[in-house]
Amino acid sequence: MSKVGSAGNVIAAVCSFFWPGLGQLVQGRVMAAFLFFAFTGACYGVGAILFFPLFIALPLHLWSIVNAARYTRGD
């Protein structure tokens, strides 16, 4: 069972720092990875044109990092 703060969770959090959803993918959570990547990526993409979506993208990106770091497998 993965514990919060384990080496795997730290690696996953670092992965999510660079690419939202990548940490969830490293942990084997494909649906969560896709959702974090799609929504955060879309907000960053639209935020490049309009400034407002960045206020949504940044908290989503942070949530992706924290979610990867605090994940515990419920076996």
C-alpha cells in the first residue's frame, strides 16, 4: 500500500509539477490523469489567448500536484 509521502508519491508529484496528470499516470490512475491533463491543458491553452482562464488553470495544476502527493491506494 502506498503511504502519503512515500517515494512513489514524491516522484508522482514532481511529474505532475512538470505535466499536469503525469503523476496520476505514473500511479496507474489513467482516468484521473486524462481529466487533469485535459482540463488543465484546455485552461492553459485558452489562457494563452484570454487571461482569465489562468486563474482556473493554476489551481487545477496545483491540485494535480497535491493529489498525486497525497494519493493512497485503497486496497
